[in-house]
Amino acid sequence: MPAYGGGPPRPQLDGRLLQNSTFTGTDKPWWTNAGMTPKLEGGTFCVTAPASTNPWDVLVGHNSIYLPGGATYTLRFRARTNTAANPLIYLAPFDNPTNVTYLNKGFTTGTAWKEYEYSITTTYPEPYRLAQLQFRLGKSTAPYEFCMDDVTLTGAEYAYRADAGPDIKVNQHGYLPNGPKRATLLYGASQAVPWTLRRAGGGATVATGRTTPTGFDASASAITHVIDFSHVTTTGRFELVYDGWVDRPSHAFDIRADLYDRLRTDATRFFYTNRSGIAIDGGIAGAAYARPAGHVSDSPNGGDTQVPCQKPKSFLNNWTCSYRLDVTGGWYDAGDHGKYVVNGGIATYQLLSTWERNRPAALGDGTLAVPERGNGVPDILDEARWNLDFMLKMQVPDGLPLAGMVHHKVHDETWTGPPMLPHQDKKPRELHRPSTAATLNLAAVAAQAARIYQPYDAGFAARLRAAAERAYAAARANPALFAPYEDRSGGGPYNDGDISDEFYWAAAELYLTTRDATYLTAVRVSRFHTAGTAFSQNGFYWGSVAALAQLDLARFGTELNDREQIKGWVVAAADRLISFQKAERFGQTYTPTTGRYDWGSNASMLNNQVVLATAYDLTGNARYADAVFEGLDYLLGRNALGQSYITGYGSNDAKNQHSRWYAKSFDARLPNPPVGSVAGGPNSSLQDPLSASWLYGCAPQLCYVDNLEAWSVNEITINWNSALTWVAAFAADVAGRR
């Protein structure tokens, strides 16, 4: 079948494995340090190396070289200097915890061009590693000019082949006795074929049937059949076989009623080990996750206790500030050590919403592994408060410019890389300019939290309400202070040029908490307060939050005279999602408008399941809950790769998600992500170098690899796990009542 042509162009390799070997018109992607500016002279690359102490003080380098282990390569280049010199040539894995080196040799240069050639054998035990080439020009007592040309690295390119496992794709975790049970078979036959459900391990037959041929699926680039065994209510452990292939069973799976009980707590426990500013207790989180507090005042980093504002930059109109803030606490956002208000905002909202939906005893006090358990407050609210306190600290104090506004984010001045525990981060931290989006996130989430915490801590609830109203007023006074895309050194930009949805969400939450008619007026004049405009088949996310307003207005706006209309908009959105789901061969709750899967596609599916679940709560119609359960099948293995995207769930689960501290594949002393961590999932745009190399031309569902370096398809984030927390809690709750 033809490959799907999504994703970026495959890197054009000049000299097989290096880009721009002849320096034609540009010095990119080669880089320098030590303040050197490259000069291109007649197709050669020249720099003036300053005097320095160590060879590695002065570098010219090339990143993202695609090298498999156990292979032989030839490096060739020409070089000259304006005086006798002794540089070094160095080639090694870019992220190199075990100090593997492929090449580290000195060479002599003079005023005449000279050709150099080296044979290299990669020895890293893993099959593939991104490598970095360095010309080390340091350890010279005086400056000198270094020029190079025709730099080539030749040898076998790495060809990645995914192991998609058995032909029958199932929910590897399992199915509910009284829920939908479907699997997807990848098989070229155009006619129905027989299938058998049997006890796991080749045991007794439980049910038989014939597949429903469903034709070619473009998202998987495969011919598909659907196996429906929903009528089976027998519990136990099972497997499926098809068309006489008795020795090619599916992954084994359970059928049982308590299927999602553990996932409800595991997904929520993810947040404790992501806390900043507190030592993680191995007795609570597990010994593998114990670590010192990150970003406090201890050496080697200055921490988040007195963080200055970023230096003036043109894309921020040279904004800076003269104050410092204590912004300790909160959650690390994703694979890096940044803390972001807009991402933390929706994550905190979803934890609070998980509780507010029906105040589940299963997430009450003493149910989670958190230090605060036993304090009389539901544990999920204790966890949410850790980030709420951080968000409050990000608000500009009274008497300062932009008072009441909220700083967009705090992170390192420049990027770090894995592996690195938070307390090992040596980079200076900086506060980034306040934004209207961040300010409205605080307004919305603090307003929501104020009503939820009222029974447990009235003083905290009052503080939250005051901060929310202050933030909303500040946002009204500064309605267009946007976070620019260019502000991405050391952390993600989280830029958003349309914040009308944030205004709608904040007004809705403030109304639901205060019942103040001023906020209701703001809700009703919003362009989103009309049929169909708040929901997208692509799913809501941190940059598109209008759906959150309508979900909460429908659920909690009991006195609104237009509540039935709002409920109708939610149900109509859910009906539309079900119509798309029925056309999908893998049961996914995601049919992107472009046909291409987005960054965080798994979270898009989960957030669409939140819409479906809310429709169930509003109507009691079981078909909406069934759509949620079937949507979970995709995330737990019923997909083209046969990949469970949730760590610790299923026989082929993701465990190498991108993270600086859950980095076992880089450093065996570190852990994998905690059980219950969800990977971002297939992403047609393939923004990271490894995915762009391995997965070029992938069909949407195939744009994924469980590799720590594949950050655009395999990261973990708090706002993706908050979506999983919400859905898992719903699934466990509804399954327990069937």
C-alpha cells in the first residue's frame, strides 16, 4: 500500500550522514561556541579560535547524526590553519551517560590544506543512537584561524522497522464484562474470516465468530477487519486467533469489572513524582523515584526562591522587570524542568474537575501516595494544591508594573538535556513576561478551586477567589499581552494568539463560583456561547479551552435559563464524536480534520472522551460511556502498532518516554516513567530529529516510536496525564456501577 506522505521532508544528507558538507551558501546546521562567528570563504568554513585552556572550550560541531551501533564508518575532511595547530576530532553519542566514544584523536594542521581520513566503528550496545561530531579547537595559548571543507561521514544509514506485534490488535489491559469488546485485525483478505476467543495460553474456546471486513484504513496504511465479541461476559484471561492461525494469538487480555480501578490512582500518582521544590520520598513514591528537592536554593542551581525576570529581548519589546519572585513548588511540565502556567492551568483544572464531577471516595483522603494523606482533605485536592500555590506565586504583586497579571512561565535560560535529575540542573532560571493567557488561566482555575476548597480550607478558598477576580480584572486591562513563539530558549513557548476562549472560560468559572451577573454577561456575549463553536473533533487542549466553559456550565449552571441549550451543545458535540468513532476501524475517539495526527494525539483522544463522558453524566445514555470505554482500547493497544501508550498497562507498554529524570534508557540508575504515565502518541509532523529520520513517510498511526530521544511523539506532560486521570476516574466509577 502507498505510504502516507505526512511529516517533514527527510533530512537531505550531503556526504551520506552529514548535512552541508561543502558549506554551500550557509553554515547551518554546523554550530560553534566560544563567541566564534563562522565565515564562508569560497565554500570553506572558517572560524577564529580564541586562546583557551581545554580542547573542549572551543568547538565546531554537528548534531543529530543518525548512527546505528556495531557498524563501520569513514570520516573524511580537509582542514588548514594560519599557523601550526593541534586540534582534536571527536565523535560520540550526543546524550552519553556511559561515556562511550567512537573517535577522539588529535591531528596536526598548518597553512596548507591537508586531507584527513578516519575509520570508525560504533560500539554502543543499543541499535541506534544520535551522535554528535566535534572539532575541538581549544587548548591554544593564542588565537588562530581554522578552516575546513568537504566533511563527510559515509556508511550504512539506520533503517528503523517497527515491531507491530500480533495481527490482531486488542486492548492489552482488557475489557469490561458489560462493556463493548472489539479488536482490529490487520489482514489482506477482502472476505470475512473466522475468529476464536479462547483462554490465554491456547486454552479452551469461549466464543467464535466471523470478522467484519472494513477495508483499507489510511491512518494505519493497512487493510482491516473488526472482531466484535461484545456479547461475551465471561471473566478471566483470554486471547484471540483468526482464520486457522492458532499459533498466532493476540496479546493476552483480561475481562473483569475492576479493570480501571488501579489506573484511576496510578494516573493521579504521576503528579507527586513531578513535583518541584520538594524531596520525593521513596517510601511514598517507590525507592526508584526518591530524589532530592529540585530547584530550591541548594547548590548547584540557584533554585526558584528568588528568580529574576528574563533579560530584554526584541520580540518582547525589550520588557524586563526589577523584582525577583519566589516561585518554588508546582509541577515540572514535561520532559524538561520548566513550569508553565497555561499547561499547569489545564492540568490543575482537570484534577479539580475529576473531584468535582462526583467527589469520588476512591480519590479521597488516604487513597493516594502523597505526603499530605491523612490530613482530612481529599488526596487529589492535596495534589492539585501543590500547583495552585505555585500559580498564585506567579501573579505580579500589587504596586508593581502589570500588577495582577501572571508570569507566563519559569525555566532555565537555555536548554538542558537528559539524563538530569532536577537538583542537578546548573542553569540559571528566569521569569518570563506576564501574558493575558496565563492570567486568565489563573482566573479560571483559582475560581474553580475556590468553590471546591471551601469545605476544607475557607481561608485558602477566599484567597483563591480574590486572586481569580484580581487576575480577571488585570486581563481585562491588558487583553492582548501575548506570549511570542520566539520565546523558546530553554523552554517551550506555549504561544497563543487568540485568547477569546480563555476569557470565556475564566468568566464561566468566575460566574459558577460567585454567581455574579457581571461574569454571566461576559459569558453570554462571547462568540463561543453559541451552538457548536466551543468543540472541535481535534479535541480541546491548553490553547483551546472554550469547551471547558461549556462542560462546566452544563454540569453546574443549574439555575441558568439557557442550561438546557448548553447541555444540548455538549450532547451534540458528543454525538458528532460518536459518528466519527463509528467510522474508525480502531475505535479511537479522534478523527483530525486534516487527516494528520497532531502533537499529543493521545491527549486529544482523552479530552474528546471527557466530552463523551460529560454527555453520559448529563443524559444517562450508556452509549456515551461505551464510546469512552472503546476509546480507551486504542490507547491500551488496539492500534496499528499494537502499542499500549500507558506505562505499566499491557504487554507492550511505552516505557521510554522523553524525560530528563525518568531516563533509564540513558542511565540504568534512573527509573522509567511511573506506572500510569501516558505518552503523547503519534504525531505526523515529526519535529524531533530521531523521529524525522526513523519515521519519514509514516501513516498517521505509525508516527510513533518508544524512544527517549523522540520527544515530539513520546513525551510525557502533566496536561496529558491530567486528561488520563479524569477519564480513568470516570471509567472506574461507571464500570463499578454496571
